[in-house]
Amino acid sequence: MEILGRKIFKLPDGRIGFNCPACLVPHVVPLKNGPGRNWGYNGNPDAPTLTPCIVWEHGDSYCHCSVSDGEITFFSDSYHHLSGETLDLPDVTAALIPEAD
């Protein structure tokens, strides 16, 4: 795992991720370099933009968000207390970063 900057980390398999302040777990996405669904990244680890939006589902949890210029916006269909809110993306916390997911 590599911390790229204040807001983004990179896993050994090439995926990048960020710490979600609503779910309190990291969300990771593959970059545009492989098969399947891939995300764009503006290359700024301190004010990242990831496209398209991100849907994270695990059990009964559902998080629908977008990351733009270092801010995270939670869409109203998210199943958590930050639904409809926009916040600064939190700094990377090494304790939350998965080695592989």
C-alpha cells in the first residue's frame, strides 16, 4: 500500500482509495487501465476527483457518492447519516487502509 497524498492511497493491485467519513471504511476503485468498470482520476492526491460516481454496497450498507476537488458528496439515496451532505474528504488514515480487498 502506498499513500499518494493527504487524501488518496494506492493498493498493490493498482486500485486507489479514500477513507469514507460516512461508512468509516475505505472505498477503493480501479483506474482506467484494465477490463471491466474503471474510474478516472485527476492525479491530484490532495484534492482528488474520481469519475464516475461511486456506489459501495456491503450487507445492508449502501453509499452513493461523488468525489470532486477533494470533497465528497453523498447522494440522497445513501443509507447513512450523511446522505445529502458534502464534506471535505478526510485525510488518509493508515489504520483504515486495507492491504487487499
